Amino acid sequence: MIVNKVDIVAVAVKKEQYPPADMAEIAFAGRSNVGKSSLLNLVTGRRKLAKVSGAPGKTRTINFYEINGSFRIVDLPGYGYAKISRSEREKWGRMIESYLEKRPNLVKVVQLVDIRHGPTALDIQMYDYLKFYGLDGFVVATKADKVPVTRRAGHLSAIRKGLDMAGDDTLIAVSALKKEGLDEMLKAIEGAVDAV
């Protein structure tokens, strides 16, 4: 898949602000500061499409990006961000749950896990949640460049085991910095969209 055209079509905090459910959507979900914005920029080939920040919690809305006029990538707020109020965290949680549970054209969720640390309790909870709704099976281990190539297989194995992934579930190591894993990830996104 080659990304030729990217348009932001909606920035939403409630379903009334979503674009029409007229094309397949692939959502990106992950803990705050896992590298979601960097990955989105890598996938779309746009350096400044999603704002990248060293401080977690930058994405506070659900952002809908139309890709090649044929499907959308949906950037969800990061989960687990501790430096906001509890009420704000709950509001984000409700916003994300509402989208994940009620969006009829959502076909798959790309869950991001930091390859260096393996899945946290929140990552496991999210994966189980996605499994319950049939949206699991596509995990990206971000920041792969931070782990030596000789130790990468062990880290990926720990992620697969920690999330209790099925043998045929997709796990891809990606480095936004070095553009590693991009082709494999684009093929997996294309396969999920084509399967609809």
C-alpha cells in the first residue's frame, strides 16, 4: 500500500462529531507516550500530521484521517496518562469506549506496546477488551530501534506471552526513527481493510 493522500476529516470528543460511518476505519490505541503520533506520521508519510511530544497526553481528542479516499485511520487518546485529573481520565475512557463499542465501521485496532518494557497491566486490559469485541490480533511493538537486534526476538516473545496472543495474531516490531517494519505494517493495515 502506498499512501498518496491524507486528509484530517474530523476531530471529535463525542459521536455527533464523528464523520459518517461510510468507510472502514482502523484505530490506533496505546499508552500515553508509546509513540503513537510518531507511528501515525510514519504510516502516512507526513512528518507533522500528528503532533509529537516528549510529554505524554498530547492527543486529547479522537482524530479521523482519511487515507487515499478509501479508509480512515483513527488516532485515539493515549490511555494510562497519570498527570491529569481522575475525572479527565474517566472522560477520556468513556470517549474511547464509546467509539470502540459503537462504531459500526471499525474493523481493527492497532494496539501499540513499547518493545522495551513489554505489556503493562493497562496494555493487557486493553488487549483483552479488544479481544472481547473481536478487534484484537494486530499489535505493534514501538521504539524497536531502542533494543539491539540480537535481543529483539526475546522482547517480542515477552509481548506475545504477556498479552496471551494467539499464534496467528500479528505482532510487528516498528521503529518510526529508522522506518523499520513500515512495509509489514502497511500490508497488515491493507489486509484488514481489504477483508471487510
